[in-house]
Amino acid sequence: MPDPRALLVSRIGPRSLHAHWLGPLDKPRPFDVLLSSYDPAIAPVEGQGVSFEYRPGTKVAGYGALLRAHRDRLACYDYVALFDDDLLISSTEIAHLFDIVQRYRPKIAQPALTPDSYYTYAALLRHPGFLLRQMTYIEMMCPIFRADILDRLIPLFEQGHESGIDIIWSNLVWEAPQDLIVVDAVPVLHSQPVGGRKADNGFVAGRRYEDDIAAVLRSYSAEWLPCLPYGGVRLDGSLIQGRAAMLPDALRLATAIPRRSPMKMRARNFAVYWKHMLTAPARNQKLDWPTDLQFQDSLRGNPPPQQIK
């Protein structure tokens, strides 16, 4: 097997589902894995193509320090995925996901979410019949970055915001609809409620996700635009473009509402999606790229890793 051209990175804790991603540890897989534990009680993982480190700290700041520390290594890959540790997907499915991403070459991609997932944006749930959709937005839960794009985005992870940076990266990189894609053919199950690790990520003493989002939007003079599709590629290879063509598929997703509780919140999120599909054209906003930060700034509150294998 040739050297893998994709890397899967995850900040993991005690309920991590990473064992499903790895498959047999003694067998090669077409992608490498870097597990970064924020919990010192997590046992190191060893296997072919698997690296492990302990790095305390919050999610985004931890990723910022990790990306800075492993910058040379990341440049060896075509694509680098940052997965939350509560995503249920098999090693075979991840390999297929990377294959599709490599074929279409977006700047940033993500798998769609299964209809029984916990979610924020209904637009990111799997739309049956599609191979992929071209989107205005890729969320923080499971982005897959082209490696050169991720390298330019490292300063964004170092600016102290634990929420909202996905709004910024989606607009920083966007130049054409094919730059951001959601892969419907390989969905992932988000198994835990959104925001389940608020305290671990610094949202205490009254600090809210909305506070970080507002702060990062102000710092980039950015709008919080709707999450919408520009178009898509169906499983038969046909192209679909525009709101009118995409709307029937969006409306068919109503069957996903009762798949999880709380149904009221799920129904509200669907109503927002359908309203935007009817009234708001898909668009992105041109933003200025962040300037690079000093290496020491990226380490504040996030000590160097204590164990790497």
C-alpha cells in the first residue's frame, strides 16, 4: 500500500469513539490517524499509521497548538480531517470519504450527518440521492481541509475563540461553489448532544457560544450567513443547481425530525433551513486572511504534549 495521503486528527476524551475509526490496529489503512488526548487517563493507542499524544487544553486552542507543533508533518498529506470524538463511522467508510474528497478536490469538506444525529444545521443532514452538495458553510464538527488551506488557517485556531471560527474559515477560503462540499454518500452519526463539552472548552462563568461567535464575527467584520447549498451532484452524476431545484430534497428531510429528542428544537432547526431555502440566496462573503501569530502565543494555556508515539 502506498503512503497514505490523508490524515485524521481528533482531540479525544473518555467517551471517544475512535476505536471504530481505526479498524484492526495491526493492518494498514489508506489514511493515518493522530489522536490527541485532552484527558491524561486515556491509555495511549498504538497501531500501524496511528500516533498518540497527550495535550491538555480546550478544543480549538488545543487544535491550534497541535497544528503548529505538527506543521511539517501536515504538509506531507493532501487532506487533513479534524473529527470530534463522538462521531460514529467505520474505518472503511472514512477511507471512502477521503476517496470522494480526493476526487473532487474541495478546499474544505465534511461528511453529511445521518438523520438520527444530533445537529445544529438541518442543511448538513444527509440528503438522500446525492453524492455531494456544494455549500456555503462547513462546520467545526468534522471538517476535512486541503492541507495547504489548513496551514494558512492555523492562526485562526490561535486567536482565543472556541466557537464561530467555522463561519470565518468558510468565507475565507470560498471563491467558487465547489470549494466547500458536504459528502452525502458517506454520512456520519453525531452521537452526543451539541455542546456536551461546554465546560471543558471554557464556557463557564456565564461565557456562551454566542459570545465567542459575536467576538470572532466582529474581529473579521463578518456576517453570520445562512448554511445553504449552491447545488449538488446526484449519485447518478447529474448536476443540480439553484434553490428551486434543491428545495424538494430539503423538504423531504422532515422524516428526520422525530428520530431524536428534543423534537421541538429539531423542528425549529428545520423551519429555519426551509425558510432560508425559500428566501435567502446562497452566498459567501469575502474576508481578509488572518496574519500569522508568534509560536509562543499559540501555546498559552496549552502546554506542549507530554507523550507522543
